[in-house]
Amino acid sequence: MEPLTEYFGSLVFDDREMKARLSEEVYNSLKKTIDEGARLDISVANDIATAMKDWAVEKGATHYTHWFQPMTGITAEKNDSFITPMPDGRVIMDFSGKELIKGEPDASSFPSGGLRATFEARGYTAWDPTSYAFIKGKSLCIPTAFCSFTGDALDKKTPLLRSMEAINKQALRILKLFGNDSVKCVKTSVGAEQEYFLISREVYNKRKDLIFTGRTLFGAHPPKAQEMDDHYFGTIKPKVAEFMAELNVELWKLGILAKTEHNEAAPAQHELAPIFTTTNIATDHNQLTMEIMQKVASKHGLVCLLHEKPFDGVNGSGKHNNWSLATDTGVNLLKPGATPYENAQFLLLLCSVIEAVDEYQDLLRISVATAGNDHRLGANEAPPAVISIFLGDEITAVLEAIENDVPYNATEKTQMKLGVHVLPKFIRDNTDRNRTSPFAFTGNKFEFRMLGSSNSIACANIMLNSAVAATLKKYADALENSSNFEDDLHTLIKNTIKAHKRIIFNGNGYDEAWIKEATEVRGLLNYKTTPDCLPHLLDKKNVDMLTSLKVFSEQELKSRCEILIENYTKTVIIEATTMSYMARKQILPAIETFIGEIAKVAADKKSLGVKISMTYENEMLERLSNLTENILLQEKILASDTLEIKSLANVTLQANAIRDRLLPDMDKLRALCDEAETITADKYWPFPTYSDLLFSVR
């Protein structure tokens, strides 16, 4: 195979291809659009479309599609061929600037949250020139935004781009205060680590719960899972290594900067981490990564599970959103430098993040709220639902010195002494990495750890960008009119630290004592479930902030709230219905068959006419009979409550009833069935167990 450096990005219409195929004038015009947001002329678009089509056809493409990210949580596309008929019966391959810039998919079947009537089908896709087009299969994929006939955003890309514009505008104002007039653009950049499970397709196909819901609704804990900590960073199994190797190649062809791969904590769990890139591109890349993971897994006889909690009792899967700010001149604005105490620009930007996270805790929690992620948050492999910021000892000490108007005594770098002369000496970092913190500073970026593995990273970054932009706007408004910049700057930083230090916590986020302190002493929010947090999207302070920055309209926010709550209710109702199906049609018949076998053995023993102990048979018959009665009763309760909740007047009432009634029903039914699994002979149990699933890839 050709070297990686040769095929990397080979399926992307990237800067190399644009330089080679576009005239200098057209190329410069497009770059101005990408870098500065300048409007693109239709004549320029025509030239780009022709070059893009010629490149794609050379690569074997026959179709093009406007590739977009509706509110379903996955990507969508409608493929059209390049062919145009000619009068003599021939066809030519054609693609215009108009077709590049705008598409018109049927919008009637996508979630709109009341923004449009079902019978109103028209919707538009608009080319996002800041994200490179690419080839997938035989189609040229053009990343686009998706909106309704009235211009309301129906997707996740549009508000993400708006939030990026908002933070760019406000960050530039701040940089100008420090004399940085040469910077033309500030962009947020993201590296999204992706966790996932790999299991054998053979066992997957035998589990209705995995097929219908993406997670196991039943399953007793196996004799061994992750207790020995022997899977994390362990030797990668040959079949998994083959999958990872092909996955890397496919991602690299698409210009996706896949960098790190390793085993995660649970058996069958793994992680992929990319290098940072601009946020909207990182969002596109992460959506592609999840799609390609599943396709490549299928080729290897595997299934890639992206659910946040596919297996109870072992670690779930998250997605760490590493977020930073960078200028078009290549400067990372969240890099403290050698002397952070003296770096006023860094300290002001740091304070903007601290204040933003404190003021908009609810929006960050909402941005990761799903039925699947509710199973993770607060467990001992994910951050708690309470949001806090980890800064590390040095940065915390700097802020405390500023708050108290005392000198900061910088600590010297510590050289690590490992006690073995042949090992190299190196300098210890000033901060550790806190894996229990929802929002951790890691040297030159913040790691937002609450995202679920199937989440689009767009949602979290929309809220994070917007909250920081709002805070930067507040600072710029105050400092631009200052008569004594240095004094006012110092006062602003000091007052911000005092007002928002409650959000800073460097300890163990899993500790129950911390949760109590956070909520009862510090007054931090603790929204444990999706129904708890989603209504707060429409709180006045949130609506005012997001609409003032033009990231959302009020109507768009209402629609998103409706969509998110509806997604939650539909997800759990599907799970509850699947549980009833499996309990009635698979588990109960299996237990009854086993009971029949035991009863036959008991009858055979009795017919021998000699005194033979039947302790095992009698105890098992009594225990299993009681379990079948209780399972049947609990399944009836679950089925009845499911029907009743589905009939409730609105999705908010449904969501609250699911939280308060349906989920407890499901837990009770699962506990009974899992107990039955532990005492039913293996050959009678109707589907693969956790032992089969977690250790199915060898």
C-alpha cells in the first residue's frame, strides 16, 4: 500500500486540491469566505463546482449529496447523480454552482419541534464552505446546514456556526484591548475522544435488546468483568487490531486526524482519539468517525456499540470534548505561558470560561442530556451530573493570589526521579489530570468529559461557545470604555474570581461528600436526569443570552426543547416495549422449560421407589416458580404503565412519568430476570449472556 502521507486526505477536496484546480482569483475568493466569512459570488461558486465535480468523477464518484446533521442525532443525505441528458440521447456529467450552494431535501419527515407542519415539505440545505467536501462510497458529500422554508435552523450545524461567529466576534474585541490588531479570526478547536464497544455480530444478532435499543436491557454480572483492571491499555486482540488498522486507513483517507487507539477499562471497550481541528470540522469528522466505525466493524464480523451504557455493571462509553481557542496566526489563547500570573490576557480568557461555566451550568448539562447518558453520569466511570471545573494546583494558586491581593510564589518545576539510572529524567507537569472532573483544564485546553459516546459534539460546543462569547462580550463592554485599563482589568479579574470560585473544585468528583458540598453549600446544580434539566433550556437567562448572540431564535429554542424531550420519551418507551417482549416471549418460556425438565427429573427419582434426596429439585422448583410469577406480574405492570404513559397529553408529562414510574418498573423487571438467569441452566437461557457478549471477540 502507498505511504500514509500519500493517501491521507485522498478522498477530500482539501486545500491542496483547491490550489491545484482553481484559478488564483477563485481560490483567493474562496479562502476569504472560509477565513473571514466573506460572501461567495455565484460565478466563483460555478468554478468551484466544476472543479469539485471533475475531481470527484476522477475518484470514481457518480453522485453528489448535501450531507447534513438534522435533529435525529445522525447524518442525512439525498444522493443525486451528476448526469444531465443531451438532445442526442447521450448524457454528460454536470454540476453547477447553484447545485453546490443550495439543495432542497424533503424536510417533512425530520424533527422540527413544531417549527413547521408535517404537510409543509420544503426545506433547504446550504453549503458550508468552511468544511471540506469529501467522497464516501460513490458520492461527493458536501457538508451543509439545514433550514426550514422560513429560515429556521432544523439542524445542529447552523447554530454551531452561529456560535463560532459569536465567540470570534467577542474574542477579537478582547484581543484588540491587548493590542493584538493583526489577528483577523479566533476559532474554537476541538479534539473529540471517542469510546466504543466491539462485540461479535453472531452474539449481537441473538439479542433483541441490542438490535432495537443499542443496549442490553437484561444481563446478570459475569464472574469476571473489569475487576482486575487488566483490559485498560492492555494488549489489543488480533481481530480488534485488524479492525483498528482498517478504521485508521478509512479515516485517514477522509482527512480525519485519528491519532491514538487503545483498550478502555471494560472488556470489549476501546477508544480512538484524534488531533485537534476547527470545531465545525471536528463535528463533521466525529459524525463520520462513528459511521465508519460501524461500517468497518461489520466487515470484520463485529458490531460497534456506541450506546452510553450498553452493559450494566461495567464502564459506559463517553466522549471527551477537548476545547480550546486559537487565532488565525496560530496562537493558542488558553496556553498560560511560563508565567501565568503575569499573563493578563490568558487570565482574562480563563476567567471568561470560569464565569461562563458557572453561569450556564444548566446549558452544559442540557447539551449532554439523553436517555442513554443518564445511565452514565454520576457512575464511577463518568463525571457526576454536578458540573465543576478542575484547574490544578498552580492555576488555582494564581487565582487565589489575585483574589487576596498577595504575591504569587511560583513553584519550581520538579524533576521526576524514578530511581533507575538508565531511565531518562523529565520534568513533571504542574497539574495532574483529574478524570473525575466534568470540566478540567489540562494545560492549554479544557476537557469537557460529560458527553455520551453517541452524542453529536455540536450540542456541547454550541452551548460552550455561546456561554464564553456572552462572558467575553460583558468584559469587552466594560473594558472598552475604561479610563484606566490596567486597574479596571485587575478589578474585573479579581471580582470574577470571587464571584465564581464556587465552580472550581480540584478534588474527587465521585465523592458523595463533594456532591453534598456542591449542592448544599456552594449552590451548584444537580440535574440527575434528562427530564430534570431539559425544561431549563427555556429559562429566561438562557433564552436571553442565546437570542442576543443570534445563536438561536426563541422559536428555535422551543422547538429544540420539544425535540429533545420527545427523543427521550420515544427512546425509553422503545426500551420498555422491548423488555416486555423479551420477558414474555423469551425469558418466561425458557424458565418454564427448565422448570419442566427439573420436574421430570424429580418425577423420575420418585418413580424409582427408593429414598433419594430431592433437595435441589424442590428448592429450584419453588424458587423458579416464584420468579416466574413475579416476572409475569412485573411485566404486566410495565406493559400497563407503558400504554398509560404513551397516552398522556404531552411529551413533558410523558418524560416525567417515565422518570418516576417507567424506569423503576424496568429496574424491577430486570432484577427478577437477572436473578432467574443466574440459576437457569445455560442451555435453556434464550440469548447470549454478559460472559458471551463481553468476551465474544477473541
